[in-house]
Amino acid sequence: MLRAMYNQTLALAETRYALWVLAMVSFIESSVFPIPPDVLLIPMVLAAPHRAWLIAGVCTIASVLGGGFGYWIGAELFETIGQPVLQFYGKDALFADFARQYNDAGFWAVMFAGMTPFPYKVVTIASGATGLDFTTFMVGSVLSRGLRFFIVAALLWKFGDPIREFIERRLGWLFAAGLGALVAGFAAVRLL
């Protein structure tokens, strides 16, 4: 089943709709969706390494715009949408203390979440809810998301065939490791 999903993703990566799907996933992942765009970014670059920079650029732009939407959720819809999302992640009780301290290190929080498995959406909503300066938020988002996606694309562009072979030989283990990193990121949110 995992192999079939991987093959379908590679096939999707070669269609004319691939960039649109990547943009949609990147956008919604930054505000509400739990699965990172790397799930599409990696096979897309492996399938079309000559488009690595375009793929990383689309992923970055859509992710940053989605982060702006998450910021808006936090700023404008905190009570109706932001609060339930933070409750889902177990952060509602600690939010008052968090809000007081957040803006002091807000840029670094955005940078950290934008480059790691830590759920970026939590930081986008929290940035809006705490009133982090929007320019600071956007600069941190562009830098962190751009670095993350362009580094992945560059590595795949440079070492694509050996990486593809490595992925295909160890697909089950890599899926488990990726799932573990995702779960660890959500666990970190609950523990903070």
C-alpha cells in the first residue's frame, strides 16, 4: 500500500496539476493541515529535477501565504477558530503566559517552526493571536520556509538518483521516521 501511494505521488508529480496541488497543500499546511508539503515536494523534485527551483519556489510562496492566513486566523478569528485549533494542540490553558513571552522571541519561534517538524501552523496562529509584528512574522516565515524547501530541493537536485534509490529501498523505514518526526513535533507542542 505504501509503495502504491509513493508511485501515485511520483505519477502526480509529473502531471500538469502537480504545482497547483503542491501550492494548495503548502498553503493549508501552514494554517490547519497536519501533513507537511515535503510529502509532495520530495517526489516532485525527484520526478523533475530540472524544475527543482520552481517547485521549491511555489512551495515557499504558498507556505508563506498560508502562514499569513494562519496569522489572520490568530488575529481576527482567535475566539472562533484559533482557540479551538490551539485547544486541539493542548495549548489553550497556557496561552496567556505564552502570549506575554512570545513576542520577545517571536522571530526565532517563527524561524524554528518554519524549519523543523514543529507544527508551523501553531506558530502562525499564535503570532496573530499575540500580535507579533506582521513584518517580523513574514520575514521569519520567508527566511525559514525558503531555507527549508530550497535546501531540500538543492539536495535532491544535486544527489537525486542516489537519494531516490535510497528512498525506494527504505520506503517503509523512511515513512516510519517521517511519521515519528511528525508525532514528535505535535508532542513537543503539547509539552511546551
